[in-house]
Amino acid sequence: MKNKIIFGFALAALSATIGFSALALTPLVDEQTKLDSWRTLGLNMIENRLSVLSTADTLLSQAALVSDRVKADLSTEIQNNEASLSALKDEISAETALDAMKQKVASIVEQYRIYIVVLPKTYGFATASRFRSLEAKVDVLADKIEEESVDDSSEAKSLIEQARNLLVLAEQKIDLAEQKYSAMSVENYLQAAALNFEARAYLIEVKGYLHDALAKVKQAVDILKSGE
């Protein structure tokens, strides 16, 4: 009987020891799980940013009417971000402390501002380049129509003049938009967001001006054709 009692106490003590050991290990297991979750989050965030930066760099290289200086500055900014993010990716892959991991993941947003500054600026200049190209094509078309309308309909000439006025307005708004994009910086990302909003508003106006200018050129063409 005595042996049974001793064995019972020993078994209870062993069970308690195992239970406490499990409780002691639980925070470690939970912390590792959190660490892995933060690591996965950070690596995914970096991969997404590297992908969009690569696309933006390609788009920029194809923007024929972005000035060489602006293109060089933006391309350098993109490449520097890619290099820094790749280095941070290696650091996150090797990190073993949860607090340090959280800080590194937070820095992906706080230090780079890819979606607030770098991408809007790059896409903004690329859009401005595309609009300048369209503007030049409408201008060339207006020249041809103007040449053909000599001694012809004054209404057609008036439409061409109106189209040219719209092209001038478009050019002015493109310049203003580019000024806003040039002023955007990671250091002042809140101001950059406001500048991006203003620049986009200018480009929306440009789109309307170019649409109306092209419509007037087409009207002039129709008038000249009807007089043949």
C-alpha cells in the first residue's frame, strides 16, 4: 500500500513537471510561429515591390519623351530601391529575433514608400510622355489639314486653330504635372501624395484637351471632304 502511495505521488509529480515544462515551452513555440509569420509577410511584401519596380523601370525606359536627366534620376532611384530591398530580404530571411523582425518589416513601408512615391512618380512621367507623343501626332495631322485647306473652308481653318489652342493648353498642363512629379520625395511622403493627386488632375485635363483637339481636326477633315 505504501509503495502504491509513493508511486502515485511520483506519477503526479512527474505529470506536474511535464505540464510545467509544456507551459514553459509554449511561449517559445508561439514566438517562433509569430517570427515565421512576420518573415513570410516581409518577404512577400519585398517580392511584390521588386516586381512592380522592375515593371516600372521597363516602362520608364520605353518613355521616349521623358527627358534624359529625369529618366536617369528615376532609373537610379528605382535601382537603388531594388538593391536595398534585396539586401533587406536577406536580412529578414536570417533574422531570429521577433522584435527586430517587426522593425525590419515595418521599414519596408516606412523607408521606401514605393507605392506612395516611386511608382506614382514613374508612371506619371510615363503618362506625360505618352500624352506628349499623342499631342505631337495631332499637331502633325493639323499641319497636313491646314496645308490642304488653303483657299478652302474658313470653318475648317477655324477648327484647326481651335485644335492648336487646345494643344497649347495640353502642353502647359503636362509641364505643370511634371513639375509636381519632380517635387515628390520619400522624405516627405505625405506631401508627395498631395502632389501626385494634383499632377493626376492636370493629366486628366490633358486627356480632355487632346480628345477635343483630335475631334476638331476630324471635324475639319469631314468639312474638307464634303467640299470635294
